[in-house]
Amino acid sequence: MKKIISFRISLLLMQETWLNKMASKGYRLNKVGTFLCTFEKCSPKKYQYCTEFVAPKSFKDIQEYVTFLNELGYRTLTKSINLNYCIFKIRWRPYGQKFGQIATKPGTYGKEILIVERENTNQPFILHSTYHDKVNYYKSIRNSWLSIFILYFFISIWYTFTYATNLEKNVCIIVLLIILFLPILFYQNTINQYNKHADMEE
Amino acid sequence: MIYFNYTKRNTFRGGEIILKDCVKSGALTEVSFFILISLKTPKHGYAIMQFIEAKTNGRVILGAGTLYGALNSLLAKGWITPYNNPNNHNTRRKEYIITEKGINIIRREFERLNSLVEIAYNFLFEGNDDNEKNN
């Protein structure tokens, strides 16, 4: 079994396309860490992958979901979206659902992305197949970006009024605000498209 | 099966997934309808997916995430219930079965669809309005 270790930091959708690309070449995901992924050699196009953002869910919800997916015959792996290393942590997630608002390590912190693997059925591997379901899923991702943006927005307003004099600092703040706003635009656009479809067809 | 465009449905939040089924008029989404139909006999998740794909000749393919949300929603509404199969040696797989309430929902959906079929039949093949008959 040949192993490849790949160093990669990428956004959610790109990770999915990259995993499927590796699977079509004949590499099955074995282990996944924050930066490094280990693959093992298998026959080409044997497996398909799908990624899901599960951070808004609570620990119990994620466990039940993973149990359900395993019962369907899918294999699941978890990946972190954070670039830090810690042993204990507790964090407030305003976009979380009920108990999903508190993320702890050990717990749901560090396990935000769920990578689901199944045997190739020559059909696209989609976890959310109805338009309403897709809309809800993308809303949760958009809300995560929106919560960061809103918090940063208020902090930057406070900062500009307190230390406002330097123009260079203001430009940096505005540039960062724009960068944080771009994912929100992207996901809102996808939500709008799916909403249009959902209104016209089922 | 005749396809209808549902509008102005009430939403029911079961777990994290919203399933738009209008309980007042009994209009079900295709997802709810087919899951309820499939659970006449006890089934686990994979069997439900296979049943729906076979029944619709591949037209409706449920994703795992959608199925999970739909099952939780139907459980919350009381239309399906977990089933403890004494013959099930593979105890990891949870099975579900339709409840009496779910059967009544299907019965109402059947009556609703029947009335719509009648109206559509009159439109297509009878063609005369009551006003025209009186004139």
C-alpha cells in the first residue's frame, strides 16, 4: 500500500473536488489531520467523497448523524477547519443550533468538517438532494461567515472611533471587511439560486 | 404520477431540517410521501433509499442528509416510529415503521389527489362548464 502525504489548506468545496480527483486516480483517504492527508493506493474510481459542514450541530446530533451514515454503509472521517493546536478549548458559536452553540475540545471543536466516503455508484454523491435541504445547509455555512463578519464589523467600528487617526490602519480594516464579506456573497448567491428553484419546482 | 406545484405551505421545524408539508390541506412533499409509503413494512435507512429509487425508476434519489432530516421530522410529527425487530441480528441498523397517524395522512393525501384527478379529468375530457350547459 503506497502512502502519499499531501499538505493542503483549502475551502470546503475545493476539498471535496480534490478528494474525488484523488479517488479517481486510485487513492483512498486513510487519515486526515489539520494539514496532512494520508492516502492509500486502491483501484481507480472505486470511491466517492462528499464533505459536509457540521459545526452548527451539537455533539449528540453529530454522533447520531454519523451513526446513521455508517448504517448506510458510508465511512466517515472528521477534519478541523482550524489551524491551531490545543488540548482543551471552549468556544461560543453564535450560528450553532441549540447546544451546537458551545464547541468544546474534546467534543465538537476540531471536527467541523465531515468527510463521507462510499463505493462509487457512477452517480454524483450528494448528501442533500432536495432544494429546501440544500438551502438550509448553505444557510448554516453562510451564517458561520456572517457571525465572524458581524463581530469583526463592530470591533472595527469601535477601533476606528477609538484609534481613528491613521488612514493606513483604516484601509487595512476595510480591506479585511471586504475579504470577510466575499464568502457571504458567494453563499447567499447559491442560496438565492436554490430558493428560485425551490419555488418553481420540487 | 401527476406533478403539482405546491405553494404557501406551512413549515414544521423537526430537528434542524424543515419539511414543508401543509397539514391543513394534506399536501405532502414527495420526500415525505415516499418515505411513508416505503415504511408500510419495517425498513432501515438504506432499504428506504432503495425502495424509493426502485418505485420511481430512478426519478427520485434521496441523499443521505435529506433522508436523515426527513426521518427525524416524520418521527417528531409522529407519522413514523422506531421498530424493534426481534429477528434483526444486525442490531446497529435502526428500523422504522409507519404509525396509524401516518396511515391517516396517506389516506387524506389519496383523497386529495383523487379529487384533483377528477377535476383534471373533467378539464381534459369533459370540457363543459356549468355556465355553458345552462346557456
